[in-house]
Amino acid sequence: MITSLNNEYVKRVRQLQSQRRARQKAGLFVIEGPNLTREAVTAQAAVEQVFYTESFAGTAEGVSLLNQLSGLGAALLAVDEPVMRAMSDTPTPQGILAVLPVPRLPVPETPAFVLISDRVSDPGNMGAMMRAAAGAGVPLLIVTAGTVDLTNPKVVRSAVGAHFRLPVQPLSWEGIANRLSGHAIFLADSKGGAPYYRVDWTQPCALIVSDEAHGPSLEAQRVAHAHVTIPMPGGIESLNVAMAATVLMFEMVRQRSEAMG
């Protein structure tokens, strides 16, 4: 059992949790808790290491999950409670965390719908948006410069497994314009545009969403063909980006489901 914070594995986990540069250099990130580790098992992810406490290993859930992770080739390492607390990014660790490569899902050549992040910087919003996109079956998320690191621990927790389901591609705005030359590109805007339910989401299209605080970037406005808005009869100025994106994506789902009969 690992009991020292000076253990090399422990120091590496703490670096991966706290430093974007460390995650990028290693191509690794950390997931915490049984829900996310189950998602990794379902995705048959190449988990490198699993750290767990004796109390977690003593539960029926723990035995089952650790056996499945071992079957994926993961190294299982027991740690004491203080070490788990030191490695965790949460105040109340759930007794298990894992280190694994950042998922690189195949990017579709001609996605029928694309979600584009325009400098979305809040980790919680980004993770919630990814979760909704995965739930809506979005085939591709494009991220632009200024978007929060998708392996940020808070993004990972908020996305609840979307990293294993949602293909991601980083692109410049020029790259987006070229990549999506055959798509209608809509920009979500709280200040005006067509009501979202009057937009044809059944055509090949893309949706750009931006941070609520800063609004759409100039680059996003140049690339977009039209603006779309969510009417607010209650007088609220705007929704946060995760909520707005969810409303718009599931209108796309509704329209396409109806079109398919």
C-alpha cells in the first residue's frame, strides 16, 4: 500500500490534476469516482493505473469494478486515505481514481451536425455542455483557441463520461470555415436572431456557442451565416452557455427525429 506523498506515482497524479502542461506533455488525464471509471470500462479505455482505498475495495461495487479494470490491463495500486485525499481534486474523494490516455475518438469526415465552442472558458459549463452534446448524439465538437482545457478536472467531472463518447477536434476559425464549407453555420446570440424553433436544424449545420460573459467573438461572427436566439418571455437576459447549447441541440434532435418519422 502506498502511504507516502513522495511516491513517484502519487506526485505524477498530483501534477496531472493541477497542471495543464503536465497533462498535455504526457497525453494523460485523471478520472475520479466509480461512475467515471465505469464509463472507462464501458469504453474499453486503455487505463494505465488505478488507485484505490481499502474501504472502496471492500465493497461489492469496488470488487467488481477493480476486477473489470484489471481485465483492461490497468495496474491496481492501493493507497491510504490521506494519500487519496492528496491526489483527489475533490474535497470528498470516492475511493478510486485512474490515470489514462486522453481519448482520441475518430473524427467524422462529413458530420451532419457540429457544435463549436467559441472561447467557452468555464470548466463546469464546458463539461455540462459536453455531457449534453454526448446525450444528443452530436457527432463532433470543435474547440477554438481560448476554450478551457477539456482535461481540466472540473470539466472531466462535469462531463460525466462524455470524453469517451464525443469526438473532439481543435481548429482555427479559418480551419472551421474550410471544414464546414457545406454547412449552414448558426451563431447562438442572446441579442437577436431567428427564434431557435424556426431554424431548419435538419440540414447539415453547425452551432457556435460562446461564453455568456463575453458574448460571440468577432471571428465567430464572421464565420456564421446567421444568428439564432432563445426567446426569453420571462425577461431574463440570457442563459449560461451550457443551458443554451442544450436547448438548441435538443431542438435539433427533435426536428431530426420528426423528419425521420
